[in-house]
Amino acid sequence: MPEVTQQECIEQFLASWQGLEGYERVNYPDYFGDLCIALEAERPPPQGTIAGDRSLV
């Protein structure tokens, strides 16, 4: 299986979200997760798992 480059990941991210303007807000967890993958960035931990983190009640 060929290795995917970061450039290809970014292009896949852009292609998958192209034409969905406005849906980034509605689907922000998926959008942000896909963006982290494309940028090879670590995803943030779930809310409430860090001491002192504010949780929504």
C-alpha cells in the first residue's frame, strides 16, 4: 500500500469539504478532526479530561 504524503492528505481534506461552505460549523467535530489529520496534528483530548477544563453542563 503506497504511503500518502501530507500534500495528498491536505488535498483530500480540501476535496471532501469543498462545496460545503457553512457546514464546517454544523459539523465542526468532523471538520476539525479531518483538519488535524490533514495537518498531521494531534487531536485535542475530549472535553473534561484535563484538570481545570471547563465542561458544559
